[in-house]
Amino acid sequence: MSADPTEPVRVVVYAKPGCHLCEDAIALVAQVCAETGTSWREVDISGDAELMRTYGEQIPVTFVDGRQHDFWRVDPERLRAALGA
């Protein structure tokens, strides 16, 4: 995750607890972002009714630079390409 709170976060993963696909996606995002020095964060949608309505059937949903990148699964090569790595 981003070490500097003033640094813009490039990758966001919408997820919820108990979701095995979310756990897999978060692990891959963390790995790729560590390799590339990219900031990222996880958003738990379970406490937000609007996020649950929007993303509940697609989680995990990955955004890169504010645009939806993937859902359900993360392809590490595709993520690296989107990050310019």
C-alpha cells in the first residue's frame, strides 16, 4: 500500500472479507505494485451499500489510475502493462 499518504494511489482493489478471489487479487496486486514501486490500496465494500450495489457481483474489481481495469481475476502481465512496467 502507499507509504506516503500524500502520494496519489494508482491502483485500487474493491473487495470484501471472505472472498477468495479478492484474496488472490490482492496478493497479485501487492506483488506487482511492490515490483513496480506503485502505490495501491484496498477498499472494503462490505460496509457501503452503494459500493455493494455497484461492485458486489464483480468483486474483486481493480482500478488503475481511476479507470476500471479488471474484475474477478487479476492478470499480472496485463497489470504490469497498464502500469507501464
